[in-house]
Amino acid sequence: MNVFAGDMSKLVLKRTVRADLGEVSLDSQMLQVLMELDGTKNLGQVTRSLNMDLKQLRLILNRLYKLHLCETAKEATPKVDKSFFHYLSSELSRAMGPIADVVIEDEISEMGENQSRFPSHRAAELVDLLARQILREERKVAFQQAMVRKLREIKV
């Protein structure tokens, strides 16, 4: 699972402390980023605060994440509601038939997420992954157009 895939600007992270970590060497950028991860600011705010672009931040966060020095602040990350998944299921069923719900569950699982706590900043990524599985081009386009309208309603 890559936590930092797609648009990560709305993702909220917090610092973690582990007693079994041992000694860790951090460079100045890693330390600056770590100090900004307070569990309330999203990564877009962190980049502005540090005057850093998202690409650079992504590299630093990957290193911090692998060291188990940060984690997602689940309670602060906006989630999509049930109506989004009802609409998603309905639209994907039009394009794929009755297998749509199974495909949705599989993609969410592949993303390392849970439908009941699915982060809104990853909704567009999910729609893209699902659209790739629609074989008939005209159905794929209709699905994408319908979902773009729905994605605009989501607060991230």
C-alpha cells in the first residue's frame, strides 16, 4: 500500500513515537517535516509552511513512513459517505453489470483501505482504477463523466 499515492495534499499525518525504534539519523529536511506533522494540518498546508513542493515532500514522507515516524491521522482525514458508494455502485453496475460491487470491494482492498473509512482524497484514484476495468469504451466514458460530477460534490 502506498499511502502517498495520488493527490496527497488533503492527507493529514501525525508524528509517532516507538520505543523499539533504536537510533535513527534524520537530515534537516526530515526533521522540519516531522515537526510540522501535528495531526491537524493537511499536507498542502505543510508544503506551504515549509515552502516545499509536494514531490519533494512525498520523498521525505516515504522515508519517515518507512522509519515508522509518522502515520495517517485517521480521525482528521475526511471520509466519503455511504451515498458516494451507493452512487459509485449504481454507475459501475450500469457499465459492468452485477459484478460491480465485487470489483469495488477488491479495488478498495487493493488500495489498503476500508469502505467504511475510505478517505475522500483517494476517491478520484478509486474511480480511475475502476474505470480502467471497464472494457467497452462508451460505457467507460459514461462512467467517468458521471463520477466526475459526483467527485465535485465531495469535500476533501
